[in-house]
Amino acid sequence: VIGALFSLARPALHVLDPETAHHASIRALSLLPPRAPQPDDPRLNVSAFGLDFPNPVGLAAGYDKQCDVPDQLLGLGFGFVECGGVTPLPQPGNPRPRVFRLPRDGAVINRFGLNSDGLSAVSQRLRRRRGRPGIVGVNLGANKETRDRIADYVMLVTRLCGLAQFLTINISSPNTPGLRDLQGEAFLDELLARCVAARDEADGAIGYRTALLIKIAPDLDEAALDGLVATALARGVDGLIVSNTTTARPADMKESAVAGEAGGLSGRPLFLRSTQVLAQTALRVEGRVPLIGVGGIDSAQAAIAKFRAGASLVQLYSALVYQGPGLVPAIKDGILDHLRQAGAARIEDIVGADMAAIAADPAAALQMQAA
Ligand SMILES: Cc1cc2nc3c(=O)[nH]c(=O)nc-3n(C[C@H](O)[C@H](O)[C@H](O)COP(=O)(O)O)c2cc1C
């Protein structure tokens, strides 16, 4: 029903500027009563990070930035929802306009710069939904004007443990100056050591287990990935999310005027690069922690490519702008069809199946699979 409503409302939403349309969609969802998620086909169940996901299709960070409607989003059929990015103090983000649609590319460019209601407001909203079913995570970012970025993340972890099932250390937003520097080995080692210690202490006090993930950029080369993965595994993170938006602009984009806007590019033009970095990460992680694949998923086939590249779970955002929430059940149905055809009982049977080929040449490997 909501998918059909979206089809009716989409022309009106796309007349509005993207940020206004986004607020309108959150407002519309907030008018719905929170619905308990419907049960999924058991073949879609995935266990990862100590959590049992009813299905592997999640909503990526950046849609429900202020944690207004996680339960309504779970009711649309997502297996999990990542709210945020949240910063310790409220901050306005960059001046508008700061988000752009590229319809012919199936893409979005954003430079929100982590506009956030701040930790107090978001933790209050999470406290109100405590005890509700469904897996909700929170994406964490440092304040732009902070003097100590690591202390920002530590504070967020300490205060949000017990209010979400997983927390994502976002060190890959391209729109906060210097944030991506935290992906360097020395910084990352200290950041993760302190965040893991803060998580262990906060969880220990309340007898809870909060998974701690990191989210990385698709613009890292293989040498940077070597150090990053080694550090993340040594410090005991529970998983990695690959990837955030890219600062690159593929040469074949059709909306060349809008493509020149500064910010992070997401959607279809991000698919090949983010899937390649996912496979390169999976080759280094060697199954020691699960990965979440994000970037350009707009169909079941794209989601399946992420599993074959090494993801146990997937997330999406940009394709929802163009296809609406009906995409979520369509992807779940397509995954089930694929499992049937591949003679696989569960998603884990196809995870990493084409890892090496996709890491080397994603275009060739994925064309082969489609053929
Ligand atoms: C408008 C917008 C805002 C976003 N905000 C965040 C954010 O706050 N934190 C984060 O880690 N990723 C953020 N992202 C990145 C997405 O979570 C995702 O990694 C990226 O868009 C690639 O997925 P997609 O191609 O399915 O959109 C944002 C993306 C968009 C389009």
C-alpha cells in the first residue's frame, strides 16, 4: 500500500527541492502508527554481529538522520535501519542547497555536512522506542568544530550503548573537513581502541551487547585498505560497512551539469566502485567479521552482486528516491528467486562466491554473472 502511495506522490515530491521532499516523506511516515515488522521467509534470515536479522536488506544512514521514524521504516520491510549520522552537539550542517538529484544517472549528490539534532535529542527518541522489536543502529559522526574528534566518538558510544543494537563509527563522510583522515592507521588505531573500551565499559554496566562497526570510503586504495582492515580486526570491531559516498565522478555520467556539484555521490554510478572495494575488503577480512555492502543497490541483482562480493548484509538509500519503498519487497523476492536458482539454502551460501573476480575487475565479473 505504501509503495502504491509513493507512486502516486512521487511526481509531486520530485517537483519539490530534494531536501523539502525528504522532510515531507519523513513527516508522512511519522503520521503512520509504528508497525511491528512482518515476519520474513526464513531463508532470508542472517546472523551477524551477534544479532539475528530477519532479512538482509537494510536502510542506509542519512535517510532518518534524526531518528524520527525507525519503527515505521522497519514496518516497510527493511531487515534493519541505520539512523543518523548523529553528532554530540546539535549542528546545522552546510548551507542549502546541499542535496541534488541526478535522475538520468539514478544518483544523488549530497553535502549535508552532518546536520544533526545532536546526541541528547536522538538518545531521547531512542529511549522512547526501547523494547520495540526490530534492529536499529545509529551512525556516529564528530562535530565540525570539535577540538577532539576521538572524544566525540567516545562520548557518542558511551551514551548510545543500550539504546541501539549497533553503532557505526562513520569515518568516511566526505562533507566534514578532515573526517576521512581518521581512516589513516595511527588515528584509527587510537580511535578504535578508545571506542571499543568505551563500548565494553558501557555494555558491562548494563549487561547488554552493542555491536561496533566502522564505515569506510570507496575512495581508498588497496594499500590504505591493508592497514585499515588490519587495524580494525586487531582492535576487535564487529564488522565493516563498505561503502560511503564517493568524491569521484565517473566519466560516463549523463547529468554532467549537476555532477559538478561538490559533495558525495551515491546511487548507480557508485555501484561498481563500492562493490570492488567491498570485494577487496572481503579478501583481507577472510571471514573473520561480517561485512555490510552499500552503494548503488537498485535491484535484487545488484544486492546479489554485493553478497557474491563478500557482504552478509546490504543497505541502500538513493534508489528509494527513484523507486520508492516497493523496492524493498521486490529485492527480497528477487533474492529468494536467486537462491532457488542457485540451489542455495541460505544467503550465507553465496557470500563471497565471486570475491576474487569482483576485486580484480567488477565490470567483467558482474557482466559474466548477468549473462
Ligand atoms: C542524502 C544522503 C545523506 C547521507 N548521510 C549519511 C550519514 O549521515 N552518514 C553516513 O555514514 N552515510 C550517509 N550517507 C551515505 C549512505 O548511507 C550510503 O552509504 C550511500 O548513499 C551509498 O548507498 P546508496 O547508493 O544506496 O545511496 C548519506 C547518503 C545520502 C544520499
